[in-house]
Amino acid sequence: MLTTINDAIWNPMAYFALAVGLFFTVMTGLVQFRRFPDMIRQILSKKNCPDGISPAQALLLTLASRVGVGNIAGVATAIAAGGPGALLWMVICALLGSASSYAETVLAQVFKRRINGEHRGGMPFYIEHGLKLKWLAVVVSAIAMLGYGFVFPGVQSNNIASSVETAFNIPPLVSAIAITALMAFVIVGGTKRIVGAAQIMVPVMAVGYILAALIIVIANYEQIIPTINLIISSAFGTHQVFGGIVGAAVAWGVRRAVFSNVAGVGEGTYGAAAASVSHPSKQGLVQAFSIYIDTVVVCFATGLMIIMTGSYNVFAADGTALVQGVPGITAGAAYTQTAISTVLPGVGPGFVAIALFFFAFTTLVAFFYIAKTNLVYLSGRDDNPVLDWALKLGMLGITFYGGIVSADVMWAVGDIGYGTLGWINMLCLLALSAVVFKVTRDYDKQCKAGLDPIFDPLKLGITGADYWVEEAENIAKNQAGTPVNAALSE
């Protein structure tokens, strides 16, 4: 039943996500490519005001949720169902999806609010204040709160448990208890030290993971050209073995790319809205760059290791085995563990298990932040102990359950949630594309004039951007030293 629902959601959405990414790529004038140098500058820039967080902090916050099990286990499941060609479609989806990420981040910034001294924004905010559809904002917020609080964490804990079992022969039940206890210590106890340590470890593990991939590639350098040829021929249906599953290559490549980098799904909008910048496009560029890091770098590194070493199985939709490079091994982190072990015997299982733990644990923490933000939006307050405890206990419950249940079940349920959010959010992005166009054109115009872009929604005819109207008033007061005129106040 779950598979049927998933296919109904994802088979058409795979092409829709590519189309949306292509639309925003063209509409913004290839902003994710032509503004690449600007991306680096914006990441290193300082925050615009005392409250909020810096662009770099926002990048790390969103990467904490983007870089997770999808980068290790997700790539493996894409290859198992779509063949080596799925990897190329993951990269294509990311290159186009970075424009979708730019668009949703711009909207999150435009329609954010300052609440209790913090910058708050995301999907529900731009749906309510941009589209003026309060009811849809409530529906989306409810789905996101339930998904990030009571469903998606199970996928993370499931893959931690399975990778630890493969590496150290520790029963999933033990891992499930340990992960749940650690999460309880963080979200119930309120300690920030473990979260801080994990945030430090993620960049370290990411660099270590890329270095491990480079070692595998260098050790198998003679396979580089054949592997690239295999990936390309499989992606476009010209390979004699994988030509018959080119549709699956596209569908699963896009599905796992979206699951990994969540471009267009709206997950990154919450952290992106918290950044303090002088113009929405600045953070939009930062988040477009985050898609490159997640998929073009980390996911591609994973796929290259797996395919180059032959550490994968591929099955057609009817269950027919097309390739069995690692018979009996379930698609997931085990593929990556096997790939690394071909060059570094005995190292692969433990290294991947540790890397996946840190990636997935920080994702769990980010999920709680997203779920809590949506809970605050729905309840209108952030000090309701009953709702807070319900969310905490629910998240701990699914974290434990995910560690012991079938991997197929958790992936299927997670896909349904992401797919549903993806459909709604991408349609909303298209409906608000005029705002994205105005903001992008304004940014380009100011840059061309040699200015440091400052956003004023009133000049662009954008309504509902209360935070920026307030900022414009503050800037005018500081510049003139007198109260703003009545027109600006209106």
C-alpha cells in the first residue's frame, strides 16, 4: 500500500521537480551559476543587525538538516532501484534544484517576522503573508510539524541502527535505546553542549568523508572513465543492461536528490529565514550553494565510491536482479561500507557508521527545531508545556521505533511525507514566482550600480513583508535623524 501511494506521489513529481528547477533557473537568469562567486562572498559576510544569525550560521543550520542519511544510504537505494544512471539524475536535479532552493529562501526572507527578538520564517509564513492563504498555511504547518516531529526522525535513527549493526554487530534495539536516550538528553534536558559538539563534528566528518572518497577514487583510478561512461549511458537509456529502467533512473535519482537536499520541499526555509541580511537574495545565494555541497559533492562522492567498486545490486521493478555485486546485502549504508572496505579493509563499516551517526544526529536536532517552529506557528505561542511535551515524547517515540522497524517501511513513510510537502511547496513557489523575479531583478540592479543591495519591499510593490518595512523605517530614521514620512509609515 505504501509503495502504491509513493509511486502515485513521486513518479509525476520527479519530472515536476525538474521542471520547477528549470523554470526558476531560466526566470532568474541562471542565478545559481552566474552568481557563484557572489555565493562565497555572502557566506563569509557578517550579519546585518544584532538579532538573527549570520549567513554562515544559517548555512550550517540548514546543512545540519540537509546532510544526513540521504547522502549515504539514500544514494545507495537510488542506485539499487534506478541503476548507476540515477546518480547523474541526482546531480542534474541538484543543479536545477539549487534555483528552487534560491526561490524558496528568497520568499522565506521576504515574508519572515521578528518574534521575541528572533527572525522566524518558512513555508507557512510565505503562504499566509505572500499568498494570503491562511488555511493552506495551517495545513502545511500541520503536515510539517507531524512529519518532522513524528515521522522523518525514524528514517534517521533506522539508518544509524542498521549501519552500527553492520559495523559493530550491535543489535538495533540497543542502538535505538542509545539514540533515543541521547535525543532525550538534548531536547528534554535542554543542554547545548552536545549539539554544539555535533555541529563541530559534522564539518570534520564531511571533510573526512570526502577524503575517504578521494582515496577510493585514486585507488581505482583506472575505473574512472568506465564508471563515468556507465553512469551516463545508464542515465539516458543506452546501456544494454540498464536501458530498460531509464524511467526508474530518473524517478529514483530525483526522489533521492530531493530527499537528500530537500530543495523545493521547504525544509531549508526555516533556518534560512533566521539569517540577518540586508537583502533576501543574499541568503538565497547561500542556500543555493548548500545544494551543491549536499548533492553535487557529498552524494556524488558516495555514488562514485559505490559504482566504481561494484558494491551494489540493481533490481527491476518486478524484482528481477539486473546486477548483484554484493549478493544478500540490503541497499543502504552497507553499500558504502562495502565500497570503502574494498580499499581500506575493516575500516569501511566503522567509519561510515560513525559518519552517519553524526550526520543523522544533527539532522534529528534540526528536525526538532523545524517541528517546534511549526508548532509555535500553529499554537501562536512558544510556552505551552503540554504541546511541548507532546512533541518531545512523540519525537522520542518515533526515534526509538525507527531504530527497530523495517528499513523499507521507514523509507516509504518518509517518502510520502516529503513528497506531499514537495508538491504543495513547489506549487506555492510557482504562485509566488513574481515576487522572486522582482527581488532578483532588484538585487541585480543594485549590484550593477555598485551598491551593497538593501531590500525595500514598498519600492517593489510587495505587500506582507512587515519585517522589511520595519527595517526600511529604521534605516530611514538613522539616515535622516527624523521620523519617517507618512507615506513610508503607511
